[in-house]
Amino acid sequence: MTARPTTAPVISLCLLALVLEGYDLLMYGTVVPSLLAYAPWQLDATDVGMLGSLTGVGMLVGALVAAGVADRWGRRRTLLAAVLVFSAAMGVCALAPTPAVFGVGRMAVGVGAGVLMPTAASTLIEFSHSRTRARSVAMGFVGTSIGGILAGVLSLWLVPTFGFRAMFVAGLVPALLFLPLMLRYLPESPAYLTARGRTTPATAIAARYGLEPEPATSTGPHSEHRLRALFGSERTTATLLFWGMTLVCLLVLFGVATWLPALMKSAGYPLGAALSFLLTLNVGGAVGALGGAALADRYGIKPVTALGFLCAAVSLILIATGPPIAVVYLLVLLAGVGTTGTQILLNTFIGGHYPAACRTTGIGMALGVGRIGAIIGPTYGGFFVAVGAGTTWQLLAFAAPAVVGAALAALVPLRRDDVNPTPAVSATDPTDREAVR
């Protein structure tokens, strides 16, 4: 009996790549208290916030790199390069003799992660069916939350026992096993191949995974430039709104993920409890990604995205009121739903708006601009700590941009534009053999 074609292998590989990325990004919050207490480096809150922001700088660079190369080089090679970069950078952080070297490592982690996210989003969209697109992307991107959960769990053991460097070693080792699997089993996207005029391998891959390739469009010399395509065909308003939404979402996400353990510790909770709040935050991200995707496939992604932003704002405001501990855990869970969960929905929202020919460019540019928020977020939180603002004001400061995000989501036009033409590449391209792996 012939096995039914399925995209599960591709989704699983993207999931594993995003688990590694999620761990590498979100584990930083678990080592913030240890960095502040690490006598050889003598770091203060502003220093730690700036080191956290370097990851955002790297992600800005990486997202812009992805926008420039993934729609040219293909999803497969770009994903492989991204995992290699951020994994090697974790080794640099683990061995860093000085804060400067540590900062370079964190920035390199951001570069790799910045390349991975838009490329993985495009891959997941292109290996999914339209009726289940949000769920397929969420199944892959829930890996970022799983990575954060693993970071929270491991930090409860590794940080007190071996120190903060052990957290970085734990992020490097799995990549050594995973990269050979990606090299062997990850195929190229048939939608990308079709957009490049390589219909023969596109058809073969689509048949293997039960997909219908996106139709090829005009291959003449007057094809629209990818970056210009983000503003053509009445896309300008949506593109600018996507950029603004991603910026405020990542500001809240990285700001809260960086400072939540320290904030909870300053509010009187022991270190173990403070770290467990970060674990709860990432569980909420997984719940938000999967639950929000199911709602988006049923009711539309626009209203569900706006609701996610509001969930983040309301939960942070309520945490600031100082409720009982059990309620705090529930609210932190909902904050994860509204931050990481909402960002995953945004990737689907943005990617579904653009055609394959400029899809990674669209997601990459949105994430590139959004990384300004990721850069600002940790320093923004560090500023409030440095000036002595209370926990209440710090939480309210992160709730405000989430409200802005909900308003921007409500303004996004509903229509999806036509597919843009893309220059052709011969179906006999010598890289076709690699694409159909």
C-alpha cells in the first residue's frame, strides 16, 4: 500500500530548527540574574540590557540578509546556513573571556536567528495547504516556544549547578546532531522553484509531498523587483502596518523575556520561582501559537492577531496589580500567548499576503524593521530598572506598545494581492538535483 504524501517531514525539520533557535534566543533571560552577579565582569543592569539588545541588532541584520538571499538562493541552503551560524555563536558565548566577546557571540546568534525565521516561515507556508496554513506554520514555529521552555527547565538545574556558561553549551551540542539531518532530508520549496521557472523539480517535490505548486507567472524581462513588489499593487499600507506590528510585538516579546525573571526576583520571588515564570511565559507562547492558529484558520487571521496583542496588554496590566501567586502564573501564561504566540501568527499573516516570488523578502523586511523593537526591548526594560521605576511601572511600560499593536492589526486591509512575476531560471539548472533531495 502506497503511503499518503505528507508534509510532516518538512514541518518536523523546521520545528527542530526553530527549537534550537528559540532556545538560543530566549535562554538569555535565564542568565540575566547570573550575569548581574558575575563578579569578574562587573556588569550593571544597563550593561546586561545592552548585551541583550545586541541579539536584536544581529536579528535585524539577519532578517535583511534573508530578504536579500532566500528568494534568490532558495529556502534549503539559507536554512542550513542560518542554523550553522547561530549554533557556532553559542559556542563563542560559552567560551567568551570578556563581555565584548560575549556580545559578539550574542550578536551572531541574532544574525543566524534573523535569517532563519523568515526563511522558515516561507518554507512552512509553501509546504502547507491554504485551508490549514496557519496551523502548519504554528506547528513549526511552536518550536521557538519549545526552545524557550527547554531553556527554562534546563536553567533550573544548569545555572545553579554549573553557572551561566553551561546554558550556552547546552544550545550548541544538539545542533551538531541536527545539521546532518537537515542536509540529508530537507527539500527545496516547490513554490520557490516554480517562481524561478524550475518547473521539473518543483513538480517532483510537490508530488512527493502532496502539494500543488503555485502557478508560474510571467517570466519576461519586465518582472517586478522583489523589494519594490512590497509596495506595488496597493500593498503599501499593509506593508507599513506589518512593519509597525512586528516592531511593537518584538519590543514587548524581547523586553519581557529578558527582564521577567529579574522583575519577579525584585518583586520578592526567589530565583527559582523567577526562572519558572520565564518557563510559564514560553508555555504560553506554545499555547498561543497552536490555539491562535486554529482560531485563525476558522475565523480569519486578522481579528485573532489583534486579539493576541490585547491579550498581552491586559495580562501585563493585571500582573502589575500584584495578584496572588497562582493568578500571576496564569497571567504570565497569557502574556506568552500574546507575545510569542502573536508573533507566530504575524509570520503567517505577513507571508500569506505576499506571493512566493517575494514572500521571504516580505517576511524578512517586516522582521528586519521589527528587530528595531527587539533591539529596543531589553534596553527599554533596562532603562526602567536603572532609574528605579517600580515593577508596576515596568510592566505597564511593556503593556502600552501591545495596545498599539492591536490597533495596527485592525487597520490591515483584508484583500490578498495577485502573484507578481519573477524572472525565470532554466529547469535544467544544475542545482535542480540538490533541490529534490
